[in-house]
Amino acid sequence: MSFEVLQDKIRKLKNPTVAGLDPKLEYIPPHILKESFAAHGETPAGAADAVLTFNRGLMDALAGVVPAVKPQAAYYERLGWQGMAALEQTIRYAREKGFYVIADIKRGDIGSTAQAYAEAWLGRVDIGGAEYAPFDADCVTINAYMGSDTVEPFLKECRERGKSLFVLVKTSNPSSGEIQDLLAGDRLVYRAMGDLTQRLGKGTEDKYGFTCAGAVVGATYPSDLRELRRRLEHTFFLVPGYGAQGGTAEDVQHAFDRYGHGAVINASRSIMCAWKKTEKDGLDYQDAARAAAEAMRDDIKRFVTIV
Amino acid sequence: MSFEVLQDKIRKLKNPTVAGLDPKLEYIPPHILKESFAAHGETPAGAADAVLTFNRGLMDALAGVVPAVKPQAAYYERLGWQGMAALEQTIRYAREKGFYVIADIKRGDIGSTAQAYAEAWLGRVDIGGAEYAPFDADCVTINAYMGSDTVEPFLKECRERGKSLFVLVKTSNPSSGEIQDLLAGDRLVYRAMGDLTQRLGKGTEDKYGFTCAGAVVGATYPSDLRELRRRLEHTFFLVPGYGAQGGTAEDVQHAFDRYGHGAVINASRSIMCAWKKTEKDGLDYQDAARAAAEAMRDDIKRFVTIV
């Protein structure tokens, strides 16, 4: 059920982190790009092939260390339909390797449009009586500025298929306060969004007590993180902002409950680009990524004990 | 510059409307589906071929009547990468036929991720020194719950390429008030979002006085529409909710300024599914769509005169 699958994987590996797969072309080692361009031309097809090769290599290196991956849709859309094909194949490979897959799509719409997104990313599509699973992630991120009309169609897929979602609640970026920190009555807007999320998920609690409707809460505002952890005891957190954006292990400890449950911390660049610090032209990108992921795990373990 | 291109087209055709291209499979006439499935199988590829054929037929029928089209990304993503390829081709065909293309993607992210989305949908992507335009729309919809960090990268593309965007401000759905109508200080949240949008667009005013940062404002809350028109005099509006969702021509008149400028009204189902009311099995879908688009134009013209 829902986040239970992720929490089980986290406990098994003693690692509450997720590796972002945000393949900017400059993150890809030169030898991979060279080979893909030689085979497919310096084209979107060539770039998409390099992305897929890089992702597979990273996942081979991270399997058994990191429980989850989080592909960021923007970097695939940027390569057009070829990029989207690479994203489909990335997700399929991730699931084969045993990763929990969070598709970071931040979609948000209403009614049958929201349903179409939910089917595309979590569900099945009926074509001529046969069922297809277009992207088939375990979990998605969504933006609920439009209210519960956005969340419900995704929740329906989550309930039916044991999947899960994260609603953007308090994000890690500098301007997140412009809307999210407005004071509405006695609540900040992001708290209202958090309350809405927990309320909508009610009744889907798993064996750890968390619903299938999680929340994105940035590491860069640690006091908000602590306060939301207390406020939303049944809500699983996805925490961006560790590392490159300035969040520390000390900051993110507040995302977890007293059992070390209920949160997963994301890092992207520090793992994908770890090879840039070893001066071996990326030939060691797998070893470098694995070492970076282990270092992150150990850093967080200084503050968080997972029961 | 920015919305000027759309406003010029609207004035030429005396029609301030945009036709949604939201191709659910049940909207497509049986003869088109049959032919595409025969050629490509009852598969995502077959469905995507039917979508593209239907869209092209609709656009052939609507050219010279409707100035703009608005493909809704969800219905293409629902068909996986094949659907995204059909979306690329739909946008290309729309531009060839002279339509202004609003990609209804409701994306929202930050930093280099927002930039990747902006490049994907409005801009260019550099691969090996050559430039590609992945989706190449004239305009996108975005969700700015994360604040100006989301808007800025899209604005940059708009400024550089004469393109434009719509920020979700007050949406047409029943639950839109859950977040958007929270009272923050002396402003409702959606007004804060509107003010943010107009402020960010400042300095990009076109010859009609509108910036390249527009706002989505639903037809189903006409008093909000009227109040926002007064409040945001430099902000162009995209107005969903006419027709199927209950908004009337009388309601949407409040979206326009005294010259009949500054807004475009969307209809999707009423045009795409017009053939379902004539009982000719969809063989007349083009005539039916054109007649429905003309009827909508004439309905709105009862209340709005475009100078």
C-alpha cells in the first residue's frame, strides 16, 4: 500500500534518500555523449540515447544503496518526444532494478484532464480493449493550487493501484514564500495546503500510519519542516533542497518521525555530477555516484536512526 | 510582441476565442479511429495517429474562423511518447495554418528545471551546436504556486522570442476556492497571484498595453472576472469555463476592456464534439466544428464589440 513500499525499501537499505535523475546534457560524461552521438547523430535522438545510457549506468551503480529514483520530467520534455521515450524506458528500467519511482512532474489540472494525467503517470489507458501503462511510475508530484479537484483523480489511481503522490506544500526555493507564506486567517497558505493534503489522504493510512497523499517540504526552511512534521503526522514528506540548495543533514532530520520514518530526502546534482570532482573525465561516473550516495546516506544517518 | 500577435489575429477574425484540442479518444469520429487502427494497430501509435488526423481535420475546418488553438498536454501524455510526438506535429501544423498556439501545460518548477520547461515549450535547445525547438508553442500556461522563481525563466523566453504565458490566477473549477480564495491580509490569494503576475510582466507592454504575462481567470466566477479586469489592466486573460462548465457569453464579457481587447475565451468539448449532435456518425465533424465555433463567436459578439 502506498508509501509502505517505499518505507520498506528505505528500512532494508537503511537509507532514506532518493536519487534525482535530472539529466542535463552537461551532466553526462563525455564518452557516453560521444558514443550516442556517433550512433544517432548530434540530434534529439542522440541526446535521448545518451540520457538513457547515463541513467541506466547510474541505476546499475546505485542499486542496493539507494531505494528510490526521481526522474524530473522537464529534462526529458526538453528533448521532445524522443526525450519522453527515454523517460518511459528509464522508469521501466528503474522498476526492473527494484527502485521506487517518483515521477517529478508537478502536474495539476481538473476533472477529466487531471484524470488523463493520473492515467498517464500512475494508471492504465484503455485502447481498443487492451490496457497500456504509459509511464507507470509508483508516485508523482502534483501542484494543487486548483484545490482538491486536482488531487482526487490522482488519489483514485493511488487507491486502486497502491500508488502514491506528493502535493507541493512548502518548496525549497527562495521565492516560495511569495504565495506559500501568505497569512490566511490563522494559517499560512502552505499550512492550508498541508492540511488539505492530509485531509484528502485520510483513510489510506498504511502500516506505518502514512496516507498515500504525501507532501513536498523543502530542506531549506528547517523550522517549517519541523512544524509541519508535528502538524501532519500521517503525511509522508519528500524533501528537496539537501546539498546544492543549502539544506544540511542537521536540517532534514526534522522531516522524520521518532522512528526515523515518514520522509525521503532528495539529491540530484551531487550524485549525477560526482564524477566531475575526480578528474577522470567521467569514466568513473558509476563509482563516483555510488560513493556520493553512500556519503549522503552516512551524513543523514548521523542525525536519523531508522527503526 | 507577446499577446499583440494574438490580439491582431482576434481583431482580423472578429473572434476572441480559442479552440481547445483535448483529444479524448471518445471525441474522435469512428471513421478516423477505424482507419488509424487499421494502419497502426489498436495501440498507442494507432491512437496517436487518430489524434493527429482529427486535430488536422479540425484545424482545416477552423482556419479563418478561430484565431487560436489550445492543445491540452494531458491527453497527449496519456498516449505516452507517441502522444507527445502527435502533440509536436499538432503544434507544427497549427502554426503552419496561422493559428496562435497556447500549449496548456500548467507546468511549474524552479531554477534550471523551470528553464528546461521553458526551453522545451517556448524556446530552443542546443545539441552539439545546432538548435532544436522541441514543442515550439507561442504561449504556455503555468502554475506559479512556487512563486516568481517559476515565472522568470518562462518570461526570459517570452522576452527574447516575442512569446507569452498565462499564470493560473483564478480557475474555473468548483474547488478553486480552497486555496485561491483564502483571505491573506487584505487580499485573496488569487488576487495576490494576479498582482504578482502583472508585476513580473511589467515593462513588456505591447501596443495594446498588455504584458507578455497573462492570467487564467475562469468564466464561472463572473464577479471575480470583472474585479480582476479592473485590477489588472495590463494583463491579458485566458478564460476557461464557457459552455460545458456553465459560463455564458454574458459572464465572459467582463473579461474584456472597453475596446473589446485583452481576453480570449476557450471552448473545447462544444467544438470537438459538435458532430455528436448531428447524428451523422462524425462524417460531418468538420462542418459541425466550424458551425459550433461560429455560433460561439456570434454568441460572444452579442456582448463584446472588438475595436
